[in-house]
Amino acid sequence: MSENLELLKLNGIKKIFARGTVDEVTALDDVSIKVHPEDYITIIGSNGAGKTTMLNIVAGVFPPDEGNVVINGEDVTGLSEYKCAKYIGRVHQDPNVGTGARLTVEENLAFALLRGESRGLRTALNKKRRQQFRDQLAPLGLGLEDRLTTMVGTLSSGQRQAIALAMATISRPSLLLLDEHVANLDPRTAQTVFDLTEMVVKREKLTTMMITHNMEIALRYGNRLIMMHRGKIIVDIGKEYKDKLTINDLVSAFEQAAGERLADEAILLSRTEM
């Protein structure tokens, strides 16, 4: 992996919501970051730190007020979420958001495969594609490759999130965005989805950005760790240093960079039961 290449660049991103009202909030304040191919970045911060807003800007959910977004050397600032979908796969916190409950497993995968294209669903549902879907699902080890015609709404939350992961990666996107994708799962199911995520990311050599509220998770996964606070990136740690850190080290790094104590106990909690 060449350190001179950037798959994603955010340059001076600023985003303000409810501008000019009493509810005005600066969600992102001059955020810049370079993401290299095969980076697996964990992103941590308290509620309101700007984590999800940053992913939404990357995914084209809404445009930045200032700054620009570059993916694979192409300026995609202001492109719609639909057009950005050809670059990006995303798994949301809620399995109900990422999957269609009233569609079958194969229909969900077909929609994901054709995301950003104009071809119809019927075109994607043929013998060759069904085999592709089976090949995509079989390594997950959940037997979903034999349930292509099952309605997704009848599956468990963990199975649905596994389907969402398969949907997000089936077209081998340039960038995989994971927005607290295990937050709504019980600890055992969450660990299963984390294991599946690790397998898929490594197998497909995907560049990945994963939001988490949990410091232990942030330290355990990925090759790079970013901490956000009040709309800014305040800590950016590479693998060599990250692998040596403890949670106490990370708290100290936060407090030194932020100039204040870490008050959000939620991101300190250890999930040792996972």
C-alpha cells in the first residue's frame, strides 16, 4: 500500500445545522483527513462529536457547507447519495434501515448489486446472479446461502445485519462505512457480526471507516484510530502506536488534545463479555 495514495480526502469540511436559529450547531468544524487504500479506521467520540455527520458527508447524504470530498481522485462534493453509492457501501446501526423487510434475501442483494445503476431488479435475478449471492453468503457461516427466497423481515437482527454487510460489500465498493453497526445487537450476536466484518474486510481488502462509542472496540479493531470532539478530529493514531495503547492511554490522549476531562462514561465501558 503506497502512503502517497489517498482513496478518500476530506478537505476543510464544515457543516452547520439550523444555521441562524437558537438551535444552531456546528457538527463539523474544519475537518480534514486522508484515508489510504486498505485503511481500517475506527472512529470514536461522544454523542454529538460529529462522527455520523462525517460519514453522511462522505456518503452524499447532504453536502458540506464548506470544503470538499475527493474519492479515488474525483471530487464528489455535492453528489447525491444515489450517485455516491457507486463508491460506497454502508451498514447502519439499525438492521431495519439497511435491509428491506418485505423483500427476500436475493431481492435485497440484487438491489444492492444494482445500486447506482439503471437496470431493473429482474435483470439481476438470474441463475448466474443467484450463484453469486450464494458465494457471497456462504463464507458467513450462517446458512443464509440456502435461504435466498426467505423474507428478510423474518430473520433475526444478527442475520439481517449480516445481510446488510453482504449488501454493502457485494459490489466491492471503494469505501465501506460502518455506523455503529452492532450497537443494537446483544453481545454474542455483536461479536458474530464483528467477526464477519473482519473476515469480509480482510478478504475483500476493503478500505473501512467504523464508528464506535466503545474505546475497547476502537482499540481492538483496525489499523488506525480517530477521536472526534465537538466537530473536530483531535486524535489520529496509527497502528504502530495504537497497538500499544490501553484505554487509560486513550483517555489521557483525549484529555490532553481536548483540554478537558472526558465526561461521557458510555465510551469508557468495556464489553469484555463479547
